[in-house]
Amino acid sequence: MASLNHVLCLGVCISAWLISTADMNTVPTAENIRWVSLDFKTILMWTVKEPDHKFTVLYSVDDGDWQESHDCIQVSELECDLTHDLQPFDRLYSADIQTDTTDEDYTADEPPHAVSPHFNPYKESNISAVKFTVRSVDKTRVIVNITDPLTSIHVGQRQLSIRDIFAHDLQYKVIYRKSESTGKKEITSNSSVAEVPNLDEGQRYCFMVAAFIPSRPQNTKWGAWSEESCTHGDPGIGTDLSLGAWVGAIFVFLTVLIIIITVTVLCCRRRRERNTGFQTYQSSTPI
């Protein structure tokens, strides 16, 4: 009976040792892998339960052979800049994040790794808000001049814009409204210059612009909307006066009105007093 107890105790000790050894040899794999891309600058990001490890990232094109990213070998950060690896743009990419190990850490033939979702930069990279100016052509037309956002891609010394990448696939949506109205109208331009016709003469209008790529999936067709920019309207009717100017004009008007009323009241009172004095003098004079 005593020998049986010894055997059981030995078995428990061996099991505990095996479990602890397994825990020591367990190396974490990347989790929550996601692509973050703006104007074709593309970062692969992930999380890990035990951050004190290094990682090497490989990528493939259209599910082909894996290639090492030279900028992402044994990195300690939980991200990797794959901007320069994801070219040509209109292809399907995936990434394999390998947790770097040593013989003491891990003894399996294949290092622990995790594969990312697919990503197509041409169809999925977000586009930032554009900048634009508005120039009057005549009393009922304006020209909207749009600056194409720059990307993070360089060819030689030249930095490419989104127009260089999307070419004829890039359009711009311009929405506009009267400054005192919530009703909006919209036009589409195939170039970086948009003409907005049929405006009401003398009215102040406000404009917003966004890149539009109709060939993309629905959730990435639109770039970010710009800030709103408004025209001055017709200065002849005071549509471009600021709030301070309006307050000043009203103050001057009220001041002049008060002066006119005060002078009128004083004149009427003085005339009444004069007439009263004259009548009293006539009644007191003997006939």
C-alpha cells in the first residue's frame, strides 16, 4: 500500500513538471491582426498576450510564395510598415507574423505564427480630406479648385498623389448649399476642377468636397469630407457682414434714432411751453 502511494505521488510530480515545462515552452502568437492604411501608407498591427518577444513578418501576393519584409525582421514593436512592399497596389496581399524563438524557448519544427486577413491597397486604403479653393467666374458661377492629396509613395524624387495612382478612376463629389439653408445640392467632377453653375446672384454659398472612387467597394468609395468653406456673397446687400459688423450697424442706427426722438420731444416741449406762456400773457393784459 505504501509503495502504491509512492507511485501516485511520483506520477503527480511528473505531471506537474510536464505542465510547467509546457508552459515555459509556450510562445505567444499574434492576435487581433489588422491593416491600417491612409493614402497608401499601410501599417500591419497586432496584439500579443506576452509582449516581450520579437517578430518577423512575411507577406505574399495573391496567395503566392511568402517573402520577407526587409523592414520587419525581428521587430519588438507590435506593428510593421509594409507600405513599400505592397506594390503593385491592385493586388491581394496577406501577411504571416512569426514569433521569433530560440531552442530554449521552443522545440517544434515550425515557429508559432498567425496569418492576417487579405488586403488590397487600391480598394481599401483610406483617402484623407482634400483641400480646395473657390473662385467666382461671374455672378452665378464658381470654380472649385481641388488639391489632390499626396500619398506616401515616391517614384524617384517625386511624391505621388492619389490622382497618379487612381488616374481616371478618381472623381470628386462637391456638395453645396446656401449659407442660411440646410438643403444641399451635389455635382461630380472627373478632374480636380469643378464648375458649379446656376447659383442665385448675391447669395452666400458653402461647399464641401470628398474624393470618390466608384470602382471601390461601398464602404471605401468615399474619401474623408473636407472642411466647409463659404463664399462672401454680394457685398452690395450686406451678405458678407460679420456678426460684429451687424451689431455695430444696429448700434449706430439705434443711437441715431434715439437722438432724433430726443430732439423731436425737446422741440415739441419747448414749442408747447412757448404757446402756454403767450396765452397767459394775453389773458393777463388789460383791455
